[in-house]
Amino acid sequence: MAITCVEKTDTERLRNLIAIAERNDGKYECPDEATFRFILAEGGKIGGIKNQLYEDGKFKTACVLADATTGKTVRFCVFTTRAVEW
């Protein structure tokens, strides 16, 4: 398993990532917050993680990383079977 993250503002990569996750038949899950902080340590940027249900219902879990100071979403992350090369 690999984890792939996309900046919220990068709509093209976000669409591609969603498509990849759908092809993986939803076989991924969010790690716990401590693991996430270890993998993606970026000094104060990672403020929280929550599950996100997409409206189309095609896959149920993504990780949302919020900015610690503003609380605004900065990235969407999913587990995929292998790392995504952009």
C-alpha cells in the first residue's frame, strides 16, 4: 500500500487520484493520526484528519488534512495499491 496526497487546489490531480482510488475498489483506509503525522511531518500544516464521503458514493474514505491554524482543508489523501507517479 502507498499513500498519495493532492493539494486541494490541484483539481486535475485530485480528479485523477479519485479515479485511481475507484479502480482500487475502495481497498484503502486512513491511517491513524499519529501514523499520518509521522509519514507526512510538515511542521504545523497537518492539523487534523477526518473521513470524507464523496457525493457520488463511489468510494467512501479519503483523508483530509487541515491547516492547523485556519482549519481549512489543504490536501486530500488516499491509500492506493502503489505509489502514484505524476
